[in-house]
Amino acid sequence: MLRKSITYFFWLSVAVSLTNSFTLKNDIIGEVLFILIPVLLAADLGLKFLWKQKPREAETGGDGNSEKEKLFAKVPVEQRPNFKEWSVQHHGRTIRVINWYSLRPLVGAAHLFIDGVEVDCSRAMTHSPKKPLLVSGNVKVFFSGALSVKASVVDGEELIHRDDLSLADKIVNKLFYFG
């Protein structure tokens, strides 16, 4: 709460300083803000380094035991919300990718099957389109999409499946790339 307050007052002082510079032109306000802005900036940066927040971990290790995941445990994968499946034949192997998610509660999963055997699974709800979410040997699966999930499957350096991206998908990939 303290850090949020300091950040809020820092940006408020910057806004007041800009307003003062362009409209009011009051010397006393300018002098106070000249001292206050660097102090608030130093306090904000100092608190960011001192009070590093631990990243939120998943409620489970992805073993399906969270309360959210238990809601869908008895539902067949094909009947889960927003279910989507991709299947590709490549060099005599069947590569199958399944993705599903629910926004209420926020839960979902992606699965990679090669010749009917599940080789990778992820329960990440957001992901960078530049990094593979599912990997097994040379097979990598990338996900992206703004309004619906799009998948690309790569075997080694060879692109074997790619969903067409809409303009909205391309914009979202550029603006919200989490690097």
C-alpha cells in the first residue's frame, strides 16, 4: 500500500508540475515540486528493489488438484469450454494439439500428443507468441491470437501447421509481446 501511494503521489506531482509549467506558472509550486519529484522517484525505486514481490505461483504444480481444475475433472476434454484441436500428419507421425480454457473460473490447459501419447502439457493462461508453449524433441507448438486461439506447429526448422492470423491477432502480438 505504501509503495502504491508513493507511486500515485509521484505521478500526481508530475501532472501538477506539467500543469503549473504550462498554465499556472507559480514559482512556489514549481520549487516545491522541484524537490518533491526526485524524492518521490527515489522512494518509489527504492521500495521496488527492497520489496520485491514474489511471482504468483500456480495453485498446484499443474497436477489438476486446484479447486478450479477440479470443476472440469469429470468433464471429457472434448466437452470442456473453448475446446480447440489441431491434428497434423508429418513423417508418418500424428501430431495432435488440444487447447481449452474457461474464463470463469480462469483455468485451462494445452496438450501435445505424438502418435496418441501425451508428451507435454501446460496450464499457462497467458503466453508469449514468440516462445513455444509445448515442446517435445524437435516438435514445438506456439500459441497466439486475440479473439480466438491460433496455433503453429514446427518440427525442427520446418513449419508444418500455422493458423492464419487476423489483423487483430497481429496487432495484439506486437503490442502485448511479453518477451
